[in-house]
Amino acid sequence: MTTAKSNEDLSLNKSAAEMPLNFEQAYAELEQIIAQMEAAQLPLDASLAAYQRGNSLLQFCQQSLLAAEQQVQILNERNQLLAYKSQDQ
């Protein structure tokens, strides 16, 4: 058994404090983690670390999307800017 880790495995060791700079980076890393976990070739401790990192990235993505949704504005017929309202409000 080797102790060397691939670049993909190293991404699992990032702490929650090491959040990506933007949504796209977070989403790409989250997709990578999901693919690794679906391959079911990670040892238990690496799987737990991947789950924790993925959870942090998911929260980051959700917060980014919420912030973007709150910033979205639309034009009505009179060319006045109105704040976006989701259908569930």
C-alpha cells in the first residue's frame, strides 16, 4: 500500500475554510468529489473527508445561488426595475 496521494485525493483534504473563489470552482470541485465517491474506490476515512468537503461546497453553492437570486431584477412593462420574486413567495 502506497502513501502517495493523487491530485484528486489532495482536493479532499481541503478544509471548509479553503472555499473556492466562485460558484463555478465550487461546483466543479463538488462534481469531482461526487464522481470519486460514486466510483466507490476511496477508503473509509477518505470517503468521510470527501463527504465533509462536499457538504461544505454544497452549502457554498447554495449560498451563492441564493445571493444571485436576490440580486436578479426584471423589467416590467414600464421599464421600471423590480426585485425578483420567486414563485413560492
